[in-house]
Amino acid sequence: MRVLLFDIDGTLIWGHGVGHRALVQAMRDVFGTAGRHEEYDWRGKTDPLIVTDLLRQAGIPDDRVAARLPECFDRYVHHLEDSLADGHRIDVLPGVEKLLSALAERPEVLIGLLTGNVQRGAIAKLRPTGLLPFFRFGAYGSDDPERRRLPSIARERIRMLTGREIQFAEMTVIGDTPLDVDCARACGARAVAVVTGQHSMAELAACEPDDLFPSFADVEAAVCALVRPGPRRCGLGSETPWITEDAIMDKDTRRQLIEKYKDGHRVVTEALKGLKERDFDLRLPGKWSIREILHHLADSEMVASVRLRRLVAEDRPGIRATDVGGYVRRLFYDRPAQSSLDLFRAVRASTAEILDRMTDADWAREGVRSGTGRFTAEKWLEVFSQHADTHADEIQRTRAAAK
């Protein structure tokens, strides 16, 4: 059996902010404030976590928030259903209805929801779209505010529904945010990301999902990727710019990506040009500061360099996902950034020397990532050739917003 667990907002539908507005109004109704919700990064978080975070920042104790959460979500669903009854539009994203129809015809596939929405909110959003009957079960933000714990809840509901004990490796988590990918990695499920929400292709690629789609408009390619139990065995349609794990990169493409990788330090230093020390702590709402980005670049470069060396030197090494959030929280990312910028340059230069000398046989070498599938040297290059550019863009956006 293949269990497919879909996120809702940004993956299946686009609600044009209706849930956001309803939840803000509900917090104001019950607690008198919605905190600094305009600055908060809502993407990929569960509804209870959003409410708790915003109200904690507003100075309301967690125990008081917890005691009134049921009332808050009653108000939220009320506002949500009123808006939908008044004709607020919810759009089904490209290819989604046809994809779900095709998947529903396969007896080996079980389709469910894994979403940060509270259950009643999820139902309210999906009911007008006609998609609700496709989903036989779900795990919701109302079950647990920690998204990483939702796959265990989904597995128990599958057992109650089918009588079968499902392994996490039989699950695929499908979503539009890095937190969806993280959720899959945390339990050993496959991760499929789609760029129909508020994250860019580069941002999602940096999380290293097993499959990455610009949308589900190419239904045949999406079905092929979702139903397979292991690494990719079929190509994607021409719409999809993601290189498949089984594809062999031509030498020109490989050389272009190597040169892009080598240029990473220059791109980052260019984004920093003219920045004063006090400005290193600038940040966009809900994002890392510029200082944290630079420490992340150094740490991720060290991890990436070891990962490449293991792929080339060892036979099918196990490749573990990295808890980048843990690095930010525990590795003193408030320290001066210059040493990390120097380290990023040195490690990348050393790794580039290896890339220049790798043979076709070296590029074909592979490891196994978190028990969920193949991870090749070429896939490594796809991801890390654009990693510096992604964060340089984020630095520039942060600086522009501060002007």
C-alpha cells in the first residue's frame, strides 16, 4: 500500500487569505489581540501553534491561551464559514482534481490529509471545492500542534480504518513548504514538494525533497512519482525543471552547475557589500537574520562537503537529513559572522577542486537518504549549486525591506 498524505493550503487549494483573516478575527474576538500577525511567518505551521506563538509574543500566558483555544477555534470556523457562504472564492490548484481522481482509481493507494488546519477548518475549506470525498482520513493541527507528530496520528487512523499496520516508509508527505519536507524526514516518509504555495523552487530544492514539482498540472508525471514506492523510475513532463534522480546529466549542464557552485561565495559577498555590522541582525518577519544566514551557509557547507566526499569515497553511504533549525537554536548564531563567511569560502573552494576532478563513474555514485530513496552525486550538485544564490537573494530582500 502507498499512503499519500496531502497538505491543503498552497498544495491542493488557494484560499486568497480567507483562513488567515478568519483566524486573526477569532483571536481578536477571544483574546483582544492577534499580536503582530503581519510580521509572523504562518507558512507550514499548525493553527494551534500560530495562535500560541502570536499570543505569547503579545504577552498572553500559554496556559491562558490553551484554556481558551477551543473558543478561539469555534470563532475561527464561524468566521471562515461565513466568508465562504458570502461567496469568497477558493481555487483548486492546477491539476489537483485530475490527480486525485487518477490516484483514487488505484487500489494500492490510500489518500489522506496531513495538514496544519484544525479539522473543522480543513473540512470548511475543502467542502466547496468538491475535493473532500477523495480523503478517507486525516491528521490535523487540532490533533497536535507539532507537525512532526502528525504522521504517527495518521498511521493510527489508517490502522483503525483498514486494520493494517503501516510503516512510515510506505507514506508520502506532500506539501508546499520546507516544514512539510521536514515532517516527512522526521519519520522516514518520502517527501514530495510542490511550488504552488509561497515558497520558491530554490527554497524547496534546498530542503532536498524526493520529488519537486512546479505544480501538479502534469498529472501523468505526478501520478508516476507519487505511486512509486522507491526512487524515481519514470521521467517528468517537459513542464518540470527538476532533474530526475535517474537522469544522467550531460557534461555541459554539469559544468554550468559546477561553475555556479564555485561562484557562490562571490554572490554572497556581493549581497553583503556596504553592509554595516549593526545591519547583520536585520531580518524579514519570521525569517533568519542576515547573521544567521551566514552561519547557516558555513554549517551547511561543511555538512554538504562531507556528504559529497562520502558519496564518492564510500559504497552507498546512509545520508541523514540535517536539522537546520537545531543548528540555529544551539550553535550560537548570534556570534560574529566573519569567521563563518571565511569558512564558507574555504570549504566551498576545497570541494570545488574535487568536483573538477570527478569522473562520470564518480558522478554516478549514490547513497541512501534517510531510508527513503537514492541520493546521487548529481542530485547533490543540483541542490548545492543554487544554495548560495537562494540565501544571497534572501539577504538582498532583507536589506531592501529595511530601507
